[in-house]
Amino acid sequence: MSTTVSNKPQQAPRTLTEFLGQFPRVETFAEIDEILRSADFHQGSHRESGPVYGGSLVTIDGQEHRHRRRALMTLFSHEALKRNERDALLPAIARTLDALAGTRDQDGLVRADLVPLLRGFLIGVSAGVTGVDDVDDPVRRTRLQALVAKLEAASGVEWSTRHHAEVLEEGILARRELIRDFLQPALERRLALASRCKAGELQKSDLPMDLLSVLAQLGEDGREGEDAYVWRECALFLVAGTQTTSHALPHVLWHLDQWWAAHPEDRERATDIEFLRAAVSESLRLHQPVPALLRMAMKDVTLASSGRFFSKGDRIALYFSEANRDAALFGLDVLQFNPHRPFSRRPPPWGLTFGAGVHTCIGRALVTGLSHSYDDTDPTLGTILGVLTALYRAGAELDPANAPKRNTDSYHDAFASLPIVFRRL
């Protein structure tokens, strides 16, 4: 595969309407939920981003998907989530806020842009879950963050407003550099540890609890080259570990700023964990990470929920935004952000934002802090709530002197910039 960015004139990317308009549109909660839970439909997204993401967990189906997901679920056990929060997330937040405290303006206040600030928090978390070593070094950490940003753009190239070939080739080059300087050395270390464990020199509990350790124990060594699935899985984990939270959390602050203006009596709940958890769920319901998910009908199918028919080979666009605004499921004020909306197991409080069925986002518990059964007696905070509570304890609020800016590089529902000020840092 060529990794040289072409200098030839490139056709402008299709608009979102042009791209999605070619597929049958599904937007009811019942129909989308049925499709996601049915073995008669397979993954239909990530076609264009295949050179970066193809072969990773989110793109495979059937028995291969079941086996790999079962192996990787160990990374999201309650023990793993607690350790990640204690050893990675909370220390990263504390270090970042301590560093910010030394950057006061003349008025004595600390100001920052939440979007890059979040990515600085989260690159360490996603590196820890993936197994990238030595990211505490500031230079190495900054370089890793830059490479993952290019991977993120390439992994969502279908939704990019830039020239797609350029975005994709930048991602391929970034992944090559990432493999050489970060992933390959980390995998070799874990393969050596796995060999020592097999020889009885170490206990399994002595091994790191991360993606590369799991894959090393399964015998994956990356010798197939830069397109080996181990590297594609690492690309998925590094991107997903930063993308969901960095997309979602700015929306929470934006909504709560408006909510408190209209409901000042709730302002004192800015550090109330359950209130903030509900606010996070509401924001996730209202703002999906991608405009639509695509699924492929593997045979002629008639939906039980509606009687709608799809032919084998149909590629179908699932619009979560409309499904998550079903008044019969979420209430008559469904178009509004309401952190007092009653918690529900079915439908989940965030609707279909994390998907459903076998392809439910494997990292959902990492993001939300709630297990798949919602019966946690000792729930973790989750990445969004962990960062959010720390921000509000430091007195974070939107900067009235600097307006937020929306992302224009893609059709993702995301902020490119959200300036904030800290009143108690």
C-alpha cells in the first residue's frame, strides 16, 4: 500500500447528505435496536477506513468477533476499571490541574481550552489500556498524542470534510510510526513476560493488564507486518480511549451551563456524583459520536418490530439521533437536556449511543463507570464523570469572554474548542 500523499487534484468529499442519502434510512428506536441485536445484519461502517481499522473488533462479526470480544472483555472487568481509575485517570487529572495552577492570568484566574486539555488527560488513559509504555515523559506523550490524532481522523474518514485520500494516508503513516516507536517495543516486552509466565517464572497476576498483554498471551506477535490485526486493534483502542470522552464531555459542560442559568437551584449540585452522572447520560443521549451507523443485511430480512423489508446486500443507515429522541421512551421533553430525567435500564439512559447487541461498545463501562448489568455496588466514576467532577471541584465554567467553536473538519457532532475558566484552582 502506498503511503505517499498524492499531489494530484482530488475530488471534493461528498456531503453528508450525498453519502447517507444512498442508503435506506432507519430512525426508530425499535427498528435500530432489532437490527443491532440481529445476526442477520453485519457491520457496514468503516469501509473507507479499512486500511486503518479493518480487522479490528468493531469491524468483524460472527464467531471471530465473539472469540475476540470474550478475550478482550478482561480489560473491562470491575478490577481492571478500578485499577485504571486509581492508577491512570485520577493521577493524570491531578497532574494536569496542578500544572495549570501555575499558568494564572493577571486577574488571578486560570484559563484553558477544554478540548486539548481533555486529550492531554485521556492519552495516558488510552495508552494504559492499550499497553503503550513510558508515556509519562512529556515529549513522548505529546508525540503519541499527535499520532493518535491523525489515526482518529483516518478512522472516521467517512465523515471527514477534508480530502479523504489525504486523511487516510496521514493515518497510515502515523500508524507506521506508532508501531515502530511505541507499539512494537511494548509488545516485545509483553511477549517476553508471557514467555516467563509460561515457563513458571512469573504468575499470571504479575503481567500487565492491557490489550498488548492479552494479545501476547494469545500468541499475537505482529510478525505479519504493519497490517497485522494486533496493530489495528491497538489503533482502535488508542482512538476510542480518547475519542468518546473528548467528544462527549464538552457537551456536558455546555448543557449544564445553560441548565444552571435556567435552574440556579441546581448549581449547588455541581459536585453531586449522581446528578452529574445523570447529566452525562443526558448529554450522551443527545449527542452521538457519528452521524449514523451502517449495517449490511446478510439475507432477505423482514423486521418483527415494524414489518419493514430489506434485501440481502442492503447497506442501511441507522440514525441514532432520531431514535434517542423517541418521546414514548424518554418523555415529552425528549428534545431538551434534562438531568432529572428518570434513570432507566431499558432503554438505557443514553439511548443507543453505545449501540446494542454483540457490537455494544466494549469500552462503555470505562466511559460511564456502570457495568453492563447496571447493578454495581461499587461503581467506578468512568472517564467522563471522573474528569467532570475534578473540573467542577476546581470551579470550572465556560469562559464568558471566549465563545466555543464547533468542529469543521468532519461531520462529527463535536466541539473544536471550548474555552473554560477555573474559579477555584
